[in-house]
Amino acid sequence: MKNGLIGLVAVVAAAMIAIVSGAAFVVNPTTQVLVLQFGQVRRAVVEPGLYFKVPFIQNVEYLDKRILDIDLDPQELIASDKKRLVADAFARYRIVDPVQFYQSVRTIQGGNQRLNTFVSSAVRAVLADATFFDVVRDDRSGLMEKIRAQVEEEAKGIGVKIVDVKLRRADLPQKNSEAVFQRMQTERQREATELRAKGGEESQRIRAKADAEKEIILAEAARDADRARGEGDAERIKIFADSFGKDPDFFSFWRSMQAYEASMKGADTRVLMSPNSSDFFRYLTDPKGRAPAAAAAGAQ
């Protein structure tokens, strides 16, 4: 009897624990909870804490309170200037009305799919009215704000607030990029060829000018050298003439010595003549340089 009573108490305690655990639920700071009864939303709990529901009749659905993000697949579109673009965008959002969100899309996955449609449509619509340079350079931030405002308006219907929409990349398609790169490369090569040609032309002009200046300098130097040489020769002749006038005998002797030196410079120079009969060697036979016949007469 006693054992039966203990078993009954244990069963009742277990049932009470099961009922309490089925009735209690915890909401943490990163989540918000919808209490559902037969699929209908009875209430939303957004503050953290311990809460209770009717066990076996009601159930709870957890939704994230944090900022969520979606990545869009790259899409190809045509800008207003007929340039083809590949746009790669992403968006971040927060669930601000969990009841409306649940009634509209049920789950976060369903919300991502709906928002993906909103963002893709807005990106295509806004960028189609802009030029290629507006998208990639001139007005990118303004276009992003237009896309965010359009998505924000549409996202209100599912209980979502759009935090941000950004273009991760907006560029030409791969084939177009290769064609543009090839065109840029060709243009740079053409510019390089023109610069080389201009450089070669300038180099030739500088060389020609330098050569002309060199010829002028050499000609002027040769002229000055000839002038100095002529003046030196004139001075030498004048000195010789003055010397000859002062002492003709010494001048004749000195000139003969120079002639002897010049005629006998070679290593194997040979002169075959009689010094007694040759006027050339008169200083070898007579210190005064008289001719051999005159010297013989003077000696008698």
C-alpha cells in the first residue's frame, strides 16, 4: 500500500514537471517569440525573461532580433547609356514587427526570399535609369540610397526594417571587361609608340644641333689655331730676320747646323760626298763657313 502511494506521487510529480516544462519558455536578448494557438498568433513576446503558455494547446515560434543579411546573386543589367553591367549587391535588415513578419512570410528563409526579390527589383530599376559612370564612379552613394528607400518601402509590408543596401561590385561583364582592357592596352601601346617617336625625333634634333655646334666650335678653333700659327710663324720669321740682320754669320752657322741635324736623323743615314768640294759641309772644313775654294785661297 505504501509502495503504491509512493509510485502515485512520483507519477503525479512527473506529470506536474512535464506540464510546467511544457508551459514555460525562455526569451533571450537575441530572440523574440510568437505564442501560437492552433496556428494563430496569440501574442508576441519581445522582452527577455521567463514566460508561460498553455501546455499542449499553445506552442512558440522563435524569431531573431539581430541584424540579418542577405546576399544577392550577381545580375546582369543594361544602364541608361546602353552599357551592360554586372551588379552584385547585399542587404541587411531587422525584424521589427514579428506578428506581421510571421503572417507574411512565416520563416526567416521565406523573408530572405521575399527581400531578395525586392532588392533585385530595386537594383535593376534604379541602375537602369543611371549611366555606367554614375554607377561605378560619379553617383554611387546616391544610387544606393535610392535603392535602400525603395526596398524600405516594400519591406514595410512584411514587418522588416532595412538597415542598409550596398553594391559589393558593379562592373562590366567578363567579355566586355576583356575587350575594354584590350582596347586600353592598345591605346597605351599607341601612346607609347607616339612618345617613343617624339623622343627619337627630339633625340635626332638634339644630336643634329650638337653636331652643328661641334663643327662650328672645331671650325672656330681651327681658325684661331691657324691665326695663332700664322702669327707665330710671322713672329718667328721676324725674329730670324732680325737675327740675320744683327749677325749674318752666326745665323748662317745656326741654319747649317739645323740642316745637318735634319739630314742625319735616320739611323742608317749615309752621305757620300767630299767635304772639301761641297759647299753644304763648309762648316766642317772651315769654322767661318767659307767655301772650300775661298778657304784654300785664304790659307795661302
